[in-house]
Amino acid sequence: MAPVTSLTASVHQRLADALAAALPEVPAADPLLRRSDRADFQANGILALAKRTKTPPRELAERVTGAVTAGDLLAGVEVSGPGFLNVTVTDRAITANLAERAADPEGRLGVPFADRPGTTVIDYAQPNVAKEMHVGHLRSAVIGDAVVRMLEFTGESVVRRHHIGDWGTQFGMLIQYLIEHPHELDHKAPGSAGSAGSAGSAGSAGDEASGEEAMSNLNRLYKAARALFDSDEDFKARARRRVVDLQAGDAETLALWQKFVDESKIYFYSVFSKLDMEIRDADVVGESGYNAMLEETCRLLEESGVAVWSEGALCVFFDDIKGPDGSPVPLIVRKSDGGYGYAATDLSAVRDRVFNLKANTLLYVVDARQALHFRMVFETARRAGWLGDDVTAQQLAFGTVLGKDGRPFKTREGETVRLQDLLDEAIDRATAVVREKNSEKVALSEDEIVANGAQIGIGAVKYADLSTSASRDYKFDLDQMVSLNGDTSVYIQYAHARIRSILRLSGDARPVAHPELALAPAERALGLHLDGFAEAVTEAATEYAPHKLTAYLYQLSSLYTTFYAECQVLSAANAPEVVENRLFLCDVTARTLRRGMALLGIRTPERL
Ligand code: ARG
């Protein structure tokens, strides 16, 4: 089906045509159309055009008004103030347009695909092996997942890359310790090391228990190995030799390293599954995945002169990047001890993503504190010719998660908060809300309360993260997150469930659009906002800005609440076609909320 032209786009076209007729000397003059509270739309472009053409603004405005073709679309165009145009569309146009959206057989609500989709490689959800995940990893996962969903919806081909930290000198210490204490990673019940995590419904018990056990084994081992490394010089020397074996690809050493990776994946997948997020094994390409490219990456940089040797290390220098003492801060691609670090891996990953995966866009959902690293990596890759004019590389940098006290989120003891505990608490609180709100009318069973509690708790955490612009810090405040009032997912989920309940209770009445009916103000406001879904999605996707979609959905829920308060839906006093048309508005609202939330990775339960 052809995408539906939004009312905004249609009105814009009418005004642009009228402007072209009134001002032939200015080609492609922009009426600067905005949604408005005073009328449906306001065109603000006249003033500047009048100035430019030395015409009195009101006179130009009158000329444009006279040149507009109203047709079925426009109910009125009025000049206001010094030369603004207030534009009102007909009720018929609103309903007819929504009917077209509702009829979209692919359930896209008329949202068009991007004109020129490309391939985006997105780097997100990248925890580190043998380490506890923290709230920063949560942000990367939540934001990345929403961006993946939004981009795929616009038709972009998306390649996901989970650049997990699975390489580095600390593995020498861990592996050596495991060799000397061989049973430290054994599970009580035989585990399923290496198996991919299951996606789908939030949190399954089996996954979770083995995930927690895996992490606590790793934690214990890490601490013990660290203590030995710091206190025992002989062990330290053995650990260092083990790093050399690992980098040389010694089979036994690699097999033990693999054990750490597999064990960590059990843990990662249990967290992702609790987050109701699909992470596929094939997309997990950690730092180690680029080992075979590192040498060549360095050679190419050296040969092209992009990197130079300095104090035994292979470095890239930048004129504008200096330390506090004014000395240049280089990107170190190869350390003086011969080891490759984070930069060499990322530079190799750029080559892989551009030349093998044929990416047009490289996106990195990573903490803002790594901004300098990515600036240097991208600049180096440009100098080396790996990033050409046809490839965009961008860090989608996110801010820090703060506690209620406004300081980086930590436990009272100053340790990182365990993600499982955090998510469990969100689920517990949400379950309490669902249980408390459970009325006789809805009568949810205990199983439904538990299932909904998980969807609402996880939704609350995701929504809080997504609804502030990613670059900003935000406060992790569970009380606010599960609140029924205000800009929360819970509010939106309840609005959605209320509509679904009305649709279930509607008996024989069906949702049917009646463009011939006049609309009440609350119906018009709701209808106009529904028509803006495509623009909201497109904007959020192309700007990698999920918060624009949350803002849209929150406003949609508010407009629905007003509509519901002002317009009786299932009232015997209504003519049958009014009931049908209102049910139609309800239905399109529910579908838009559901689709929009799904694009953010948040579920919308049928009954609450
Ligand atoms: N593992 C890293 C961390 O925990 C994030 C990796 C980001 N991605 C990348 N390509 N460097 O900080």
C-alpha cells in the first residue's frame, strides 16, 4: 500500500502552492507550518518572505489566503497578528486520513519507509566478560535496542554488534588462577555453557538462577585471582606468561579463556532476558573477534604515516587534542610492550564494518565519557581512508545514571548496583501497583498480575531511560518510574489497556470511521495527533532520538484521557454512527500506542 500522506504534509503542500502563486519571484518559498493551539496549524513563514520581497506582511498574507485551494482539506485560512496564517482542516479530512492509516494492511499505520535506506551497524549492549554489568550497560542496551527497532521499522538494514570486552591482560591472571584452582567455575547443576540466551517473555526462572550463579562464580574467582596477583610475585609472573600464551593462541589457554566467555554469556543473557530483549549469539562479536586484523591495522596505519612510533608505542597524534599540561595526547594503537589495546580493536572493527559489512552508518551507543576515544578513532579512520565521505560514524553518547542524591548511581557502600537486583525491585514495585489497581471489573488472576508486573516494571525502567534525551544524565528513581501519573510508561500502558477494555465491552458495535460526522474539540485534537505518528517515528528514527517518540506517545495518552473524559464512547444517548466513530478513534489510538511502545521495546498488556 502507498504510504498515507499526513495532514501536515497535505496542508504544507496547499500553502506552498498558494505561496508560489502569490510570490512567483521566490521559488520554493517555505510557509513554515507548525501545529498550533490556536488553530490546527499556523504558518509562520510569511513575515520573513514579506521582508525579503519588501511587501507589507498582512498584504502578502491576504494574497496567499486568496490563492489557497480549500477543497475537502481546509476549513479555513485566516490572517492573524502581523501576518501569521491560522489554518483549520475539515473534520472530514481528519477522519478520512485516519481511516486510511487504519486500513494499512501491514499494520504500519501508514508510516512510510525511508526514501533511501542504507546499512547501519550499531554497536550496543557491550558488557565485559567476567565483570558485573552496571547501569551504563543497561543504558546502552535499552537505547540501542530502541534505535534498532525504530531503524528497522523505517526499512534500514541493521547489523547489530555487541562489542563485549572479552580480551586483555586481566585474562592471563584469571586463566592462570583457574588452572591452579580447576573447579572454581563449576555449576552446582550442570550448566549449559555456550548456549544462546532465550528471548521473548520477561525473565524465565531457570535462566535467571544459572545467570546469577555464573556471575557469583566469576566474581569470587576474580577477587581471589586479584588478591593472589597483588600479593604473590610468582603468581604474577605466571599470570604474565599466560597472557603471552593467550595472545599466541595456545590451545589450552584459549579453551580456558572460552570458559570465561561462555560463563559470562550465561550471565549476560539472563540479564538481557529479564530485560525482555533479544540478543543473538551471532551478533556478539567481542574485542577478541578482531584479533586476526590487529597486526594489519597497525601496519596500514604505519605505512600510510597516519601512525608514528613514539616512546616505543605506535601512536596517532592530533593537533587539537592536548592534555592539561599542553602536551599532545595520542591514540595508542600498539603499546610499548607490544600489546594491542582498545583503540586497535575499534579501528579494526571500523574496517570490518565498512569493508565487510558494507555499512553506510556506524553507530556506537556508548557512555559519553568515551567521547574522546571515539573522536580519535573516527579521525584516525578518516585519515587512513577507511571512513570515506559516504560513511557516517557517530557515537550516540549517553549520560550518567544518577542516584536520587544526584551522584553517580552506586550502592550505599559505593559499589556498583547489581542489575538483577535493580530490575527485580522495579518488577516488585510494578507488581504491587498492578495488584493494588486490580479492580473487580478487571479481575486479573495471580498469574496475570505477575506477568503484567514484569512487563510494567521492565517497561518503567526502559521508558525512564528513553524519555530523557540520551546525552543527558538522568536520575534512577523507581518511585517516579512506576507512578501512574506523569510521563511514565505505566501511564501509557494503562491508557492502552483502558482502550482495549472499551473495545472488548463494545458488544455488537464495531469501530467504523464516519468522515461525514462533525467532531468535538477533543476528538479533533486526538485525531490530529494520531495523524502525526509517521512524522514522530521518522524524526525519532533519523535523529536516533527515542525521547521524541516517548514524548509523542505520552501526549497521545493525555489527549486520549481528555477525549475519554469529554466524549462518551459507549453511551446509549449516542447515535450508532457516533459510537462507531468514537470506537474507531479508540482503536486507532490503541494501535498507535501499541506500535509506538513496541518500537521502544516496551510491551502493552491487554488487561490491567
Ligand atoms: N565494553 C565497553 C565498556 O564496558 C563498551 C564497548 C563500546 N564499544 C566499542 N566499540 N568500543 O565500557
